[in-house]
Amino acid sequence: MKNKQSKYLVIDASVARSCGGEDAKHPTSKNCRDFLNAVLKICHSMVMTPELKVEWNKHESTFARKWRVSMIARRKYKYCENVTLTELRNELEKLKMEHKI
């Protein structure tokens, strides 16, 4: 049996926009919804930057909004302010090390 390792994921707002509710029929909507549900159930966490948060707030579906609230409630949501891509990568590495402790 494989040992599961927690990941910190940066999830684009296009996923938030594309995911549909439980009654969604379109394959993209279903796949995005299933992905978000898997992230919620598995030990992964979401990383959010200010720029990404603006995009999520603008484009997220009702399902994605509820999903994000669930992630925050489960403390699986990490907000990183004022970071560049390199800094974000470094912050993610720090989180990875903190999680192992």
C-alpha cells in the first residue's frame, strides 16, 4: 500500500469557474467538480495568493464557493500574501517541511 503524501496545490480560477454541482452533465464540469472533491477528501491543501483570490472571487461557481469554505473550515487553505513565483515556491517548500514535523 502506498504512503500518501500531502501536497499544497495552486488551483487556477478556471477550475473554479468550470466545476458544476452534483447534477452537472458536461464532462469538464464533472471532472473539475470531481477534482475539487478529491482535494477536499484527500490530505491535500490549497494555496491562495492575492491575485488568485481576486480571480476566484470573480469567476467561481456556487459549488466552488462552497468547496472553498469547506477547505477553509478544515484548515486546508493557505493564504500567501505578496509573493512572486519564486517566493511562492519557497513558501510551499517551507509548508512542506512544517507539515512533516
